[in-house]
Amino acid sequence: MELIKIFNILMAILQILGSAAIIWFWIDFFKVQNKNPENSEAYLSHERSFPVPDLGWVVPTLILAAIGNFLGESFGVIFSLISGGALVFLGLIDLTYNKQQGRFSSNKGDLVLNLVVLIGGIISIIYGWWNF
């Protein structure tokens, strides 16, 4: 198998894992975090504004990118660029919010999660750019 096909499949796997992680995050948020009295109303209000963009845009574009990349089709590259841009926006908005709210001092998990989303978006954009 040539190297580009292997890279396409690896990218598709990362995109499926990313979409699954986002879905898992929202299941956890609404089952656990949304009911946690230790979470501030500002945090909950911020998070509650993201299920529609995440589940209605980011997840579908990641899945379409993964399908296209797995099949070696050009639409995979285009959706990698689209989902990558959405992930960069999501990562930056959450990094900014969490920094402003001082959440990193008490919860390093938020910082790690925000950086994973941001870096994942950048990787997706670089992949899309190189294969465009």
C-alpha cells in the first residue's frame, strides 16, 4: 500500500475518533456536567451554546472527511479543510473563554482538551492543504 493511502486512512481514523470524542463530550456534559452544582452558570451557559455547532456541523464534516479520506476521494480533502477550520475556531474560543474565567488554574483537563481540539484542527487543515 502506498504511503499516501496509509496517511489517508490514518487521517480518517483520527477524524472518526475526533467525532466520537465530541459526541462523548456532549453525552457526558448533559448527563453529568450540566447537573454538577460546582459548575458556574456562566460556564454552563457558555457550553450550552455549542451542541448545535458541534453536533450539527463539526461532527458531520469530520465524518464526511473521514469517509472521503478512507475512500481516497477528493471530498475528503475538502471536508478536512472545513472540519479543521471549525475545530480551530472551537479550540480558540474555548481556550479564550477558559483563560478569561480562570478555569485552567483548577482544571488542567480543560487546557489539554482545548489544545487537542486546536491541534487536531491545525493537523486537519495542513492535511487538507497538502492534498488539495
